[in-house]
Amino acid sequence: MKESRFIDQNKDKWASFEDELKQKKKDPDKLSDLFVQLTDDLSFSRTYYPNRLVRAYLNSVSQKIYLNFYKNKKNYLKNFVNFWKEDLPFIVYESRKELSIAFIVFTLATLIGVLSCLKDPAYAEVVVGKAYVEMTKTNIADGDPMAVYKNGESFYTFLWIFWNNIRVAFYTFVLGVTAGVGTIFILLKNGTMLGGFQFFFYDKGVFAESLITVWQHGTIEILSIIIAGGAGLVLAKGLIMPGTFPRLQSLQISTKKGLKIMMGLTPFILAAALIEGFITRLTEAPFVFRLGLIIASLVLMFGYWVYYPWRKKREGFSEALKNRAIGFERPIEDKLVKYSLVNIKGVGEIFTDSFRMFRNNIGKFFVFSLIIATLYGFAHVHYAGFESNYYEGENFVDLLMNFLENLFLSFFSFFKFSNKPLIQFLNMFMLGMLFPIAFAGFDKVFGFNQGLSFAQKLLSFLKYFIYGAIAAVLLYAVFYFDSGWSYVLFMLMLPVVIMPFSALLYDKKMPTYGLKLMFSNLVSVILVLLVFFLLFLCFMLISNFGIASLILDFIKMNFQITGPQMQMFYDFTSAFLGIFTFSFFFPIFIYGFTFIYYSNKEHLEANHLIERIKNM
């Protein structure tokens, strides 16, 4: 049959198909019937007109099928509502034992703090600090015992309180990886601080005023720390009590549960910071208003985190939710799981594949991170430690930029040495080397370089290193702006740099093609960036604030080290742990956005779907 005749016979049917796809309300029966006919026509055209326009036209219509009919579109608003209405209450109810243990531990610690101060009033200085005690005594003498909450500009205070509280909450959660010991320690520490803090005001005769002032924000804040402790114990349970699951899978399941609890907790911590920054300082506000705020906060916390999960259990969680939970917790045999570059992946699949890919190459990243972190440690000692930049802003923009800069300096302080040639070189070398190491591991898993000689593999690695050096220049250039926004821009630049390089390396296409794929499904890119960045912050919290503090406290207690020597040891340890964690974790971003590249490619072009239709 001639192509022209084939087109004449079927053009009305194809037009009908396209018209049906444009309708807001589609007839599924009609679409199904037309789809069967279309696949027949596509197979015929591939056989008899492989290089003609009719085949290209039918391919494009197939893409529309995939994107508009057979693709399982995600309703993000519905998913958001279901998270708060179904998913989170289900996880909270399933984690009720761990949350109860965290509440009991914190309550006992608070009583210990009260009893310690009752026996020795000077204990208050131990738990809240001598400077704070002296300042509060002065405020009490001046007739304004809660004057501490009036210091500073409201917005700046809110930002720092939110950052500190979210840091403590996530720190409490991630220390669950210590089999729960670190989480319990944080709960005990904060509980004794609360008990000593409240007893101090009782001892000074201003207990009632402290209660009505502190608990305006403290109701949500303290209960949030307890819930974070419960999430940490959920994480610990997955590690030490895997049950019938492989220990690694059990840890993955418990980590995801804990992370969902922390995601749900974040808005509450934000609310507590807003109250402390803008409302708690209003100590002259009517008593009824302040008491009402405390009661409302208490009802909100116990209503959502205690009563609502219990009520949902009585009503019965939806079957869909139970099925998701069963699938979520089904034991798997990792050896049977295969990677795929031709499927559209959700955030969870990208997360899982990225960590499995990272695990396959973990030895290389460990050795490189160990070497580069040691070099950084000595370099920072040579340059006399870290730079910091604390200042008060005169307007909203200055305050926000100051906050961002100091926040990221906790994790990226090595990037602040922009005027030190050695540190500049190490920064560029570290970023540049991580790309070829990561991509080489990716190639090995997928067998892209099979059959190549050693010389050819070396040339391939050198090519990757050149790409990595270019990526390093692009990423590191943002820090020459010397602004708090530089650190945010660095994170936002990661998909902008990685996805175009994936296009160059694996499809031999222009970098603009990678950007095209990035913007074709920007929501998934942003979600993966957000999830990975939050996890990255958790790792940095563990190393920069947890492990570093434990090491330094151990050295202070067991070795006689002078002030300058201790400062040098602190500089080396802090730099080593920060760089090691950054370098060790960074390849996960590379793998994550490489998988997104392939996922978005299938989402946009549907090549795998077309191939399947061809094989029909």
C-alpha cells in the first residue's frame, strides 16, 4: 500500500484520536478502542514506512498517549492533603510506643533537673549557664524578669530561633543511629535544662510570670523536641530490632518513617519560632490573651499528634494506606533488584537507586574523602581556623542574608577562604575529582565501558575529570559574590550543572538538552534537591555538632592540652569532619540528578514506551 493511500484511509481516525485527547473529560472506552487501532497503524508504518513522516507523526501521537492517558499523573495537592490526613497520623500511631518513651524520658529528666536545683540551687548555673543566670537576676531586680525575650529585632530573632530549634530537633532525630543513645542523651539534657530553668524562676519568686511567658512558645517547642526524640527512637528501633527484615532495609524503613515525622513537625517548629520572635516579647499583653495562646497551642499539639491518630485508628485507616504500608515494609532481596534507566521514577525510587549506587562505590568515596579531609585539616590549621562573619543587619534583606550566611557557614566554612590560594585549589580539586569518581562508578554498574583497554579507561577518566573541573569552576564561582545567597545558589546550581553533563557524557548532546529535561519536570527536580539537602544537613549535624563535640570533650577530659594546642586540634578536627562528610555525601547528589535526567528523558520523549509499542 502506498503511503498516501494509507494516510487517506486513517487520517480521520487519527484526527478523532487527537480531538479526544484535547477534551477535558475523556471517554476511556473510546480512548482505549482508538489506542488499539493506533498501535496497529504504528506497527504497520514502522514496517513499511520506517523513514517517512507518517511514522514520526504516529510516534508523536504515542507520546501524547503516554503523557495524557497512560501516565499515572500525580496530584500533588491531593498527596499533600493525604500526607497530613492519612499518612502522618498512621505513622504516628504506629510509632506511639517510641513517642511515649520519649515523653517519659523527657518528663523524668525535667523532674531530675528540679530535684537537682532543690538540693543545690547553684545547679541552675550548670544547666542554663552562669551568664544567663546573672542576666536574669539583673532583669528581676529591674522589675522585668522576662526582658531577655525583648532583645534584638523580631524578625532576626525569629530566624535564629527557628534555625536553632530545627537544628536541635533534627540532631535529636539523627542521633537515633547511635542505637538511640544519642537521642536519649539529648532528651535528658534538654529535660534537665527545662527543670533547672523553671526552678530558678520559682526560687526567685517569679514562677507564675515565667510560666505564662515561656510556655507561650514553649508548649509547641518542648513537645516538638519530644516528638523528634520519638522519631529518633523509631530510627534506632529499625537499627537494633530489624525483625524479619535485613538490617539495612529495616534501617531504611525506619529512617523514612522518622523523616516523615520530622517533615510533619517542621511547620510546628516554625510556628513556635514565630510566637517566640514576635509574641512572647509582648509581656504587657493581656493575661487572657497569653493564657489563651498556651491553651490553643496545647490543644493543637495534643489534638493532632495524640487524639487525631487515635481517632483515625478507631475509624480505621484506609485500605489504600494499609496497602502502601504493606508494600513499603515488604522484605526485598537486594541482589534481585535491577537498576533501570528507561522508567519514570518517583522521588522515593530516585532516593533508593541513588543510595544503592552510592553503596556500590562507597570504598572509593571513603578513601578520597579521607585524603582530602586530612589535607583540609592541615590547611585550616595553617590559616588559623575558620572565618566567621556575625553582624546586625539594618533592614530585612540584610538580616536574611546574614542569617543565610551564618547558617551555611556551619557546614560550608571551607568555602569562605576565597582569598586563600591553597584552600581555593583544594575546593576546586575536591569538587572536580568527585565527578569523575562518581561517573566512573556509574559506568561500571551499567557496563558502559565494558571491553575498553586500560589506556581507553584512563582517557575516559581524564575526560570525566575535565568535565568535573568545569563543573567545579561553575559551582565554586558563586562564592565570589560573598553573600549569604551564595550558599543557596550553590545548592540550586547542582541540577543545573549535573544534568547538562549527563547529556554530554551519555547522550553526546548539547548541555542545553540537559537543561531542557530539567525544566520539563521541574517539580521532581526540586523535590529531590530538597529531600537530599535535608538529609545532607542531617549528616552534617551528626559530624559537625555530634561527633566533633564528643571527640573534643574526650580530649579535654583525658589529655593535658594547652590553649593554643587545643585550638589547633579543634581547627583540624572541625575541618576534617566537615570536609569528610561533605565529600563523602556529595556523590549522592550526582547520582540523584543523573537518575532524574533519565527519568525526565522518558517522561518527555517516551522512547521506551514507543519501543514497546514497536515490539507489539
